[in-house]
Amino acid sequence: MKIEDLRMVIDERERKSGIPDLLKQVGVKVEMTNLPVGDYIVAPETVVERKSVHDFISSVFDGRLFDQCNRLKEHFEHPTIVIEGNVDEIDQIAENPLIFYGAMSSVVLDFKIPVIPTPNASHTAKLLISMSTRKGNIKGPFLKKIRKSGDLERQQLSILCSLPGVGEKLATRMLERFGSTSNSLNASLIELSKIKGMGEARAKKIRKILDAKTKSNQGIGQKTLHDI
């Protein structure tokens, strides 16, 4: 398949990344629009959500990541998340790097969405072209009628799903038991352990993450999760 035969639908907010221009330069037909789900539709059922390392971490804390994962899975058969940039930045951006890897593990294992790292925009563009050239990726409509998500409960579930070992079922049970996201995050180890399917080991991991002090508040010489 020739590159000149390729077509991609790209979210308007991706203009500043420089990737649409890189794709145009090699002959890809680019259509810019406002996408309610994903950043790059490279085939009828293949969508890519591109995040910088910093944005990936930010999306974990503000609850966007898992809401986006739910919507990607809901509307596309083959969603993919690309994390672009230098992963060495994680230690400077995140107080606790384990949160980054915990979120990535949830995306891959709970949502079954592959995560692909790229070092920069040029390599992201090459990856998008490679995905678009796969056999059978031309047929069918690219755009779908997708409503924007504004559901409060979905956002609450997304926040709780960012906790280690918590999928949508456990998150739902936490909301049902404690009544709100705030109460769920403040629940004691004993209270968490009583939730069906949670278990003491998982509850301990959750409380360990939530109770961990930031680097600036820890004593000198005290071993932290950064030392792992």
C-alpha cells in the first residue's frame, strides 16, 4: 500500500504536536476535526490516544485516563495509547513512579489496551503510518457518532480505577459502600478489606499508595518508594 493512499482523521488539538504536518509531508491524506474520542483514527476501528509522559501522569491524577480508556474500548475495536517522550522524566514529574507504572498496568491488563512508547513526534508519526498501512485498514467509515462524556459517576469510577488493583467492578463496589469518591479514598484498611473481591493484600497496597508521604516530607536517610 502506498503512503499516498493513506488517510487519517486527526483531532484539532494535535496540530501543535507537529505530527499532522509530518504526515502531510510524506503524502498522507490528513483530515482535521474535533474528535470526542482519541487523537488519531488511522483505520475504521483503530484509534490512537497520544499522551506525553507528563500528560499521562496528569491524566491519572485528574481521572481522565480511565474515563478515556472506557470510551476508547466502547467505540473502537482496536484502541492504542502512545506515550511520547523521555520516560526518564518520570522521576522528576511523579512523586511516586509506581503510580505511573500502576496506571500503565491497569490500562494494559484491565482495559486490554496496548501502550506503545515513542521518543518523539517523528517516531510517533512513523508508528501511525505503520498502523495505517496494515492490510484491510482502508475499508469502512472512519468517523462515528460519539457523544461527549459528562457522566459524573463515570468520572468517579475513573478516579478509583487509578488505584492499584482496582478495576471497574471494585470501583463500583467502593462507591456503593462508601457513597462518594472522597469517602472511598479515606476508608480505613479494615473497611476496604471488607469489600467483596478486595482482600487484605490489595487493601494494604491501596492504603500504602494513599498514605505515602511526598519526598519533601520524608526524613533524611529514610528509604522511600523512589529507591526501588
